[in-house]
Amino acid sequence: MDKAKGLVTLGEAMLRFSTRGHERLEQAHAFDVHVGGSELNTAAAAAQLGLPARFVTRLPRNPLGRKVKMEARKLGVDTGSIVWTDSDRVGTYYLEFGAAPRANAVVYDRRTSAISNLRPGDVDWELALAGAAAFHTSGITPALSPSAAAATREAVREAKNADLTVSVDLNYRARLWSEDEARECMTEIVQAADVLITTEEDTERVFGIREDSYEAVARRLAGTFDLRVVAITLRETPSVWRNEWTAIAYEAGADRVHRAPVFDIEVVDRVGSGDAFAGGLLYGLLAANVEKGVRYGVAISAIKQTLPGDIVYATKEEVDRTLEGGGLRIVR
């Protein structure tokens, strides 16, 4: 990987089974199957914008593990540092799509998944981080098990020692751990980070930080954890299928808040939108600056929400057109 441009991510990849139409899980007789997972979604978004990306995970050596690898490789993501095992399983989750007033709902089946048994020393981090400029993970990975948390802390330390930009998406999941557990673990991880991606809700639940404005939340996070960049995604939900989507990014060194365009989205599938944002943010940050990062992050994640599945399929040219205000006429 090019030292100036490479990104490495660490996390779980799963199989998603989603109901068709707006069926409840109890009604379903067939499911649509997608590969997804926060850090894989981020790597895929970055790779499609032109940022070389490598995904590190632990997978079983069976057809389902190979399916995850094939999906990543199809999207241009390097899979050479995957840890393979002859035991364990690929985690799964089930998604039913709601409609107002019924929200979307998720059921996890990821206990004892392969990555939950990842341990310090399993990954050759010198090799995995070679040629990279940035490392990214999220609060989902350490929530999976104590050993996964220890492996995540090891990865962050190795990335810092290699002088990489460390990015963390707070990504709090109440079904994986408590707020107190998340606070204890994520405080250490975020203290080692340069870039934090979060939402106002997650920030309050994990760190107890609440302010009068998003900008004040970002400034307080940057001051508390000595962060270079704090990005906060912002969603307004007048209905399940019509959302307004934007973000801000606070650049601590310049004491400046960068604001992304606001997109009015006809939502097809919002799962993975924050991950796509992270991929776009890191692409722009490494290629140019914070302003470009937040703009690309919001644009590619807006496109993601118009597609089924966890992973965005987009080109840089399409993202550029979206940022330029490209209309809805057929692209010929």
C-alpha cells in the first residue's frame, strides 16, 4: 500500500438476512443475504473513492468465511491479513424494515463468532499496517468479547507506534454491552485516537457529555481526549423512509467547524451509512483536508442510503456529481 494513502481497518464481518418488503421476521419465508460489518463497510467505501484499503478480521475457513473474503475483494479491499480458523463461525444478524410508526428492527446472532475469539498476538500488525497512513476501528469490535477488546487495544497501540492516524467510530451498541462497560473500554481507546466519529446520542450515553450544540459537543470531545478531528453525523427523521442527513467536523488545530451539505434522502436502506461516512471522511482527510473529508463522507453515505445492503457501491465521479448538486435526470 502507498504510505501516503493506505487505510487499514479492524472489525467483524457478518452475513445479514433481511426480510423482503416490510415483512416481520415472524412472517418471513425468504431473506435477502448481504455481507456487512462496520469496518468492512468503511474500507469498501474508502477503496471505491481510490484510497487503498486493507480489512483485518478473523474468519472460519469455510464457504461462509470465503463469501466474506470474496465480497471484500470484489470491492477492491485487501484481505491478505485476515486470520483464518478451522473453528468458530461467521456472525449473522436479521433485519426487518419498518414503516412509520414502526421502526426498523435488528436481531443479532453473533455470539461466539470467529472474531470474538481474536486475541492479542493473532495478527501480524507489522505486516498488516505496512504502507498504511491510517488505522480505523469502532466501538463494536471491543464490545464483542474481552479478548476482542484486548486485541483492539493492541491494534491501536501498534498503529500509534507506527505513527499512523488512528480513527475510531464510537458506534455504541446497547445490545452488546452496557454504557459503563463501553465507557471503561472506549475511554482508553479514544485517548489514543486522532479522529473520532460519533453521534450526539452515542457521546452522551458512553461519555456522559451533553452540550447546547453539536459544535460544543465536538469541541468538548476534542479537548477531553486531545483529538485532532471530531466528526458528528446528524440525522433528522420526519419518517422512516425520508431523512435529512448531514455532518459537522471540528478541526481542533484550527479551532474550526466544517459543515457538510444537507441531503434530503429517499431512504432505501440506512444500515451502514455511518460506516460509509467514515470511509469518505478518511479518504478526504488523507487526500487533502478535514473540509474535503466531511463533504465526501456525507455525500458517499447519502448515496449508500439509496442502496440495499450494508456496503455502498459508488464511484468517485458519482460522489463528485452529488456534491456538485447533480439532479435526478438519467445519467447517460
